[in-house]
Amino acid sequence: MESRTQYILNAFADLRQRIAEHAPFNQPELAEEELDFLETWDQLIKNIQNTSHDYSFDAQEVLSRFIRCYANLVPLIKRELLWFVGGECLHFLGDEEIALYQQLEEHLYDLDSQNKSYDIQEQINILRGVTTQIH
């Protein structure tokens, strides 16, 4: 699986786990709306795993619906997921974030053209000036 697709898959799977810890998704019995939303989400994850090429539209729809319906949970979204999914999700990013992710795209393109392997999250952290320390 291509690294960008893997990153998107991991980000969606991580977010799916994280929202399960918050209302309304942490309730013993979910409303039909939440059940439908989670079924759509789970189908999206399957489509990404199967590297279905049309998953990006579904991903945009899931994220946009999430933002509209569960605004209190929006801080759980990795901002770069909005960038990688694109489309109307870009409207939820600020100008500084867009500039950062454009810089990231150029950097990843350079790494790809040099056939260098990389971890996207690590590259994002480097651009943000975040250093990871090993203890």
C-alpha cells in the first residue's frame, strides 16, 4: 500500500477508535444516525484497505459529515487528514496550515523522486519543528 494511503487508513482507524471514547459514540445503545454513520465509516476503512481508487470521495463525505454533525469532536481529527483527503475538507484548514501542507507535498515529492523511503508523520513533525526524543 502506498505510504499516503496507509497514512490515511491509519488516521481514519485511529480517529474511529478515539471517537468511541466520547459521546454520543460511547453510549451502550447508539441512535440510528450514529449507527449509520459508523457503518459508513467502517465501509470507508474497508475501501481504503482494498485500495479502492474512489475512496477519496467517500473519505471527504465522512469527514465533512463528522465535522457538521459532531463539531465537539473535531479536535480529535489530525489536521493533515483534512489535507490528504482534500476536496471540501480543505475549507476547514487555515491559510498557515495549507502553506505547511503545500510545503510537505513538495518535500514528499522530492523524497519520492530520490526513491527515498519516509514516514509521513515524521516528515510532518520535521516541518512543524517538532522533534521526537527517544528515552
